[in-house]
Amino acid sequence: MTKEVSEIAKPFFQQKEFDIIAEVCSGISLPDSSKYAVKIAIADFNLQTKEPLLVKNCYNRWLARFP
């Protein structure tokens, strides 16, 4: 993006604050029956699940809720 375009667009890009609520329950049809983690990343903000409660047949179950 050129500096000229950036200056024109600047008034339309204001910082906003948001609240995020997320729930991670299950992963289905995974490549194999390993323990996976789910990561939600927005810019430099990250949320990550712990180990799954159940792992079998290419399926993982978590009971994770953020926040």
C-alpha cells in the first residue's frame, strides 16, 4: 500500500476494543489419534486449549471456554 493510500484510509481504521468469548468442544476427523491443542490467535493475542480430555479414533474432546 502506498503512503498516499494509507493517509486516505487512516480515518477509517480506528482502534476498537472487543471482548472475545470462545468455546472449544471437539475436533473430529483429525489426521490421527494424537493429542492436539487448539489455538485462537488475533494479532498478538493468543488463547490455547490444554490437553484434550478424550483422545480416540481421530477425535479429541476439550471442555475449554474462554474467558
